Amino acid sequence: MCPSGRSLSLPSSSSSSSSASGSTVNSSFRPAFDVLDSDRDGKISGDDLRAFYAGRDAADIDDDLIGTMMTVADTNKDGFVEYDEFERVVLGGGKENGSVSSPTSFLEEMFKVMDKDEDGQLSHRDLKSFMGMAGLAVTDDDIDAMIMLAGGDRNGGVTFEGLHRILMNR
């Protein structure tokens, strides 16, 4: 449900997904997961991440960084990030192994990708573009409500701290 009280239209009719074990998992981050899962096989691979960053102005995204992202999120060490692993990282429950990457740095990378004009804020245009890329049909009022909920304003947008506060429920 959007901050405006309306439900978003997802590309699939399901609001939850089954994991390999057959259990149902929460799908609040499913659209973001689906954007990263470029081959739509239900799991994120290093190749999916490379495809996601290809064509973006992401010259600092190299194989080492992709490997680090995968290591942080791939808790079962099968070489892929399944939805439950992705959600755990986004919500702040990633590996506690002293890795250089953290859930906050993962969110920072996500923020940088969403911030197309690189001004340090997610503008109305940035959010609308990302939601469209994620397959979510949102109105301008929905975007405005998201910005306001994150403590931003229509003209300036949302800072990383505002996005972090919303995603981490703080």
C-alpha cells in the first residue's frame, strides 16, 4: 500500500512469493528484487548485477564490488541471492562477519542508482523513473506522498537519511 492509502499495481498478481522451501515470504521489497533479477529466474546472480549496472554511469562498479555484494547477501553460499537473503540485507540483517559491505552501504548503492541526476536527493522524477523500472504503476500523488513520508519536499526530494528512515522503520 502506498503512503496515500492506495495499493500499487504490481506486474504479477501475487503479493507474496514462495521460497524454495515452499514457505511464503513477505514481498515488500519484491519490486526492487525483480529489478535486480534481470534474467527473471527468481534469484540474483553476479551476472544479474553486472547487467543491472551495465549502461549506467557506474564506472566504480567492478567485479570485486559485485563479489562483495554477493558475499554479503548470499548467506547459504549457493552463488545466488534468493529473495529472503535480499530482504534480510535490505532490512539490516546481513552477515555479521566483518565484511567491508553493510546493509547501509547496500542501501547507499541502491540510492545512488535511483538518484539519476546525482544531486544527493531522490526527486519526484527519480522516484517515478525507478518505480516505472520496478514495474510499479504510481501516480504523481503517490510519489508526492512517498516524498512527504520520508521527510522531503516536492521541490527538493528525499535524502538518503529519509529513505533509510522509512526502509528501516526508524
